[in-house]
Amino acid sequence: MRDAGGVLKIDRAELSAFLRIRRERLRPEDLGLPANGRRRTAGLRREEVAMLAGMSVDYYTRLEQARGPQPSAQVLGALSRALRLTRDEHDHLFHLSGVMPEDERRAPTEHVRPGVLHLLDKLDDTPALVVSDRGDMLAWNAMQVALMGDPGRFPAEQRNIAWQHFCNPEAAERFLPEDLIRNGENTVADLRARLAAHPDDAGLRTLVEELRVRSQRFADLWERHDVRRRRMDHKTVLHPVVGRIDLDCEVMFSPEHDQRLIIHSARAGTPAAQALQLLRVIGTQSMAEANT
């Protein structure tokens, strides 16, 4: 969150919720602390977090009650270690506190570089697309259209990975139930991390609020405060023509522009690789028919 002068500032409510949820998810025995004694709440006590982070109980309590001062980078680093945060959660903690991580200097844009567009064209046997920081689909190749349909048939505001997953009924028909659940969890965790990194992105906030209203599943997942950037995955697509396709999903980042190139591939010699070859033929035929 930024003030009128564009300076980052602390989001006390979100920081409070994040600290509490992460504290309650830790078990004392996982950190070498005695687990004896009756505990009124799950996870660690505030006193234990304060001890592990090397700060006073009063200071930590005020942070968790949304009434503390803006913590320094040193304090945040100590809290990150005490709460055993992942790298993505570590960055999220900094963002909520109004402190930019040292290794993060980004300039978001929706402009896709010509070199990236050229790469998309060269991947004529591999489904691939470029998405923005908030998950808006910016560019895609013919194989992506053959695999998942043409994003261009949707209005711009619906041309978004999270919107498609939670608001488009076709999504449930394209994935195995277990993949649909996992993809939903990962999508929400990624979206929350990005909102903390860019709290003044009006489009991103509008997207989150719309999804919370339109999808109860999204709303429930949002309240978990999970944060996790998507880097790689495995998914099974149920294609209406070629059937089941088991795919590896690789996410390549462009830190300078906050964009991601998502590539779907299949291991050589597998039925999935054969299905992609067939899909390539089908896609080529469809394009030829469209041009006649």
C-alpha cells in the first residue's frame, strides 16, 4: 500500500492476519520447543514467537493486534526466520509491512517484448502463453488455443487465469477433480502474493473483490492467507478431442516487466507427447479452415 506521495506504507490488518495464521500453523515440537502444557489455541504462543525472533512480547503482540509501528527490515527478517516462512512468504511479509525486499525492483507493464512474441511463434509444437503480473493473458500461440481454447473470445476483463478458473464453468470440464482443487489453491496463493507486492494495482484489487463475490470457493481459499508463487507444476488436461494429456508446466519469469511465460510440455515417447502432435495437426487444420 502506498500513501499520497507514492511511499510504501504498512497494511496493519493484513499483516496482523498473516502473522496470526502463520503462528497458529507451527507446532512447538517442530522448532525444538517443549510441547507440554495445555494450549488454548493451536500452534505457537505469541511469547514463543517473540523469543524465537529476539524481540519483546509486547512488540510482537502489538504487531499481531494491528497496532504496532512499521517494523524494520531487520525485524521482518527475524520474524521470517522465527515463523519458518518460505521465500514467497518472506517477500509477502515485507510487502505487507511496507518494506520492499532488497532484490525486488520491478517495472510492471502489459507490453510484451518482440523477442518474447517471436519465441511464442517458434514454439509451434508446444502450448505457451504470456501472462501479466495479475494473471491477465497477454499473448499466446496456436498450440495454446488448440489445447485450451482461444482466450480472445472473452472480453478483456475475463481474459485472466484466476477469473477463468473460478468463474468459467468450462474449467471444471478440462481438469481432473484433484488438479482442479490444487490449481485453485495455487492460483489464489499466487494472487495474494502479487496483491501484497502491488497493493495499489486497482485492476488487481478489483479482480480479487469480484472473485470473492462470484466464487465462494475463491473466498474460502482467500481467507487462508496462503502465499506461493507458481514456478512449475504438473497438470492433466481433459481435451474434448484428443482426450487425456499429462503435461509439465514450466513458468519462466521476466522480472524487469513482471510477466511470465508459461510453457506446457509432455515427455518424449509418452501418450501425452503423441496427443500434442495430434493437437498440432488439428490446430493447423482449424487455422487453414478459418482462412478459407
